[in-house]
Amino acid sequence: MIDRDDAGVPVRATALLASAATTMITPARPGPLAGYAARAGAVSTGTHDDLAAGAVWLRSGPDDAGLIWLALDVIGVTPTLRDVCRRRLAMVFDRVPELIIAASHTHAAPSGWVGSIHPGHPADVDPVAVAELGERLSGLFAAVHDQSAVEVRPTFAERPVAGVGSNRLHPGGPYDPTVGILTLQRISDDKPAAVIIDHGCHPTVLPAANLQHTADWPGACRRRISAALPGEPPVLFLQGAAGDISTRFVRSGQTFAEADRIGARLADQVLEASLGARSVDGAPMIIRSGLLVPGRVVPDHDQARVAVAEADAALAALPAEVDHGPTRIAQTRLDGARVLAELAAADLPDRWTLPITAVALGDLAWIHLPVEPFASLGLRIKRASPYRRTRVIGYTDGYFGYLPDAEAIANGSYEALSSLFDEAGAEAVVAGAVTLLTTLHRQAPHDL
């Protein structure tokens, strides 16, 4: 999507065009919620705050099809959801933009939108709910397509934030505390046309006992940022390398008020950081790849049963007065062993094809992965990237579960037990992500 002269040499675009919109996607009918196996298929009882979809269409000029970031309050992007999004986009656009579909990973959105997200987490697709969601997405895409695009100047800020999350396996463990903030400033009045933020932290303030639709803390964060800016522009949230990151050791409870507090805390730090944002120069570029990743060797059925028994005994051995954190870790380890038993009974392939996407604006890049990357892996990708600033985004264009690091695999954490990948798979994803970023960087104008 970068302009080239007659000799094929890249030239810098003089202006970017953007249009953006958000829409409510909360279902009209009750249904099971995705995210917690402990719900055992319990049906939603209502809505605390609306689930949302946001789209930003960015292009280098009127003749460029451009790209669309689509951010959804869903657990993950399964083939069912991905196909609906792509089909609805093609119904609206004659020249179809590149579509990047990112899930917030809220644990309080319909499972019927996505169906089974993992061999160990079976669920059924609800065709009625999917059709309703499709209509909402058609309206969103039409709004972005039909509105007058505005010339924008991209700005970016990146800073560490406090009080949002930490490593949920051990508080001092790897964690990327930074938030990325892309603001598309209208050239006409220097006011924001749209904001895209990213940060890696599970949106799981609300527990399995919650049966109301909610976007959790990312929803509260988006609403607060939008309300604080002139014109209340669309604000999109992209989930980062959150595989082992959550609010577990930061939150003071698991209530809606606490989700609002944490969302507001991040929003206020985003707004403060935005004051020091710097312009980003360059046309949007995008590259995609189907990355072949080796699957893990799954234990046989008997070994899996032993793992379940050991995890069950470890949970039962905890003193009644032990803190919530260790209890939760032991419970999730048992949950992981049970998922492992499901994997042992499944016919899994030896290799998986993961859709990965890199997007760049000048010296800034986003690498989108269809997994829940552990923070240490995201940090490795950032360090090895050829770009000055790289944001690692998970939960995009597919869902292949956790991508654990070597330490989690050695310790037998829930995430590692339930993963489709072992250390070799994690290494393949890190290497593939860096290779894709490097390839895109080589295609950029030499003066970026």
C-alpha cells in the first residue's frame, strides 16, 4: 500500500486519509458466554455495558484500498467470525481493504459468535446470533465507507503504565508495562479523528460467576478516553501479549466498579502520554504470511489422567486460609490438566498454519499474531524487530490458544498444559514474527 514511481522505487505519501466509526454489538437474545469453563454453559442474564466493534480505515490516498483495523469485544477470532467479517466487508466495498480483525478477549461476550475456540473448550455456533452480529458489522463498514474521509496526521506515544496488570503466574515475572497510542489527528483542526491503543493484559476483572455482557476494563478505558477528547472520537483497543498477564495481583476485587477503576487508570495514563505524542511519517504498509508452526507432542490418555490427579491433589492440599492468588493458580493448573486430557483424546495435526500480519507506519510497526503470546515472547519480538518501535498484538485473525514460554512449560502452568504448542512452537512464532517485520522493513523507503 505504499506508492511507487515508474521505476518501482517507493516514494513517500504526502497525506493519509482516515475514516472511523464504532457500533454496539451486544446481542438481543441471551446465550452462553465464552471465556470460563466453570460457567458450564450458563446463559447470560443481561448486559452491564455494551459490547462494541470499532473500525478505522487508513489509506495513503483516494486511489489506495488501504487497510481496516476492526476491533471487536469477543473472546477470539475463530474461522466462523473471521468469515462473517470478511464477507460483510466485501458486501460494502468494491475495492476491499486489507482487514485486520482483533479481539479484545473479553470473557463476557457470546460463545455463539465463535463456537469452539480450542479442542478443550467445545461450544456451538449460534447462527441467529452470528447473523445479528453480521448485520451490525455491515452497518459499521457502511458507516466507515460512506463518511467523508479526512486528511490526518498520525501521532504516536508509548509509555509504561502502572496499576493495570502484572504477570499472573508470579508478580515479579515478565511483563511489558507499556501502552501504545496511535492518534489520527485531523489536519484541518488538529483534533483526533480516531485513537487506537494497545496494551497486554487479560480483561478478566469479572469472574466466571458474572453472567452479564461486559467489555470489562477495556470498555471502561475506551469510553473514558473518548469522552475526554474533542468530539468524542472512536477509540479502538488492541490486546497485546497478554498470555500470562492479568489484573490478578493488582485488582482489589472482581466487580464492575473495579473494572471501571482499572480502565479509568489506564485511560488517564493514555491521555497524559498523548500530550507528548510525536508525528509518524510514512504511508501505511502491510504484509501477511501463513506461518507453519510445529504442534506439541501431547501425552497419551493415561499420562493425561495422571496429570489431572496430581493437579487435583495439589489444589486440595492448599490450606483454607491461603491467599486467593495461589488458590487461583492451583485451580487453573487443574483446569489446564483437564484441557490436556481433552487434547490427548483429540486428533491434532503435527503442524499448524498461523496467519500473521505486520503493519508499519514509518518507523513504527505492529505485529499481529493469532495466539495468546506470553509477555516474555512479546518482549523478545520487540527487541529483535528492525523498527524503532514495535507493538506486539495477539488475538488477531485467528485463535490458536496460548503461546507459552519455556519457564511456563517447565512449571506445568495452566497455559502451558492447555497449549497446542511447546517450546519449539514458541520459538517458531518468535522467529517468524521477526522475519516478517524484517521483510516489511526492507520494503520501506530507505530514509525512514
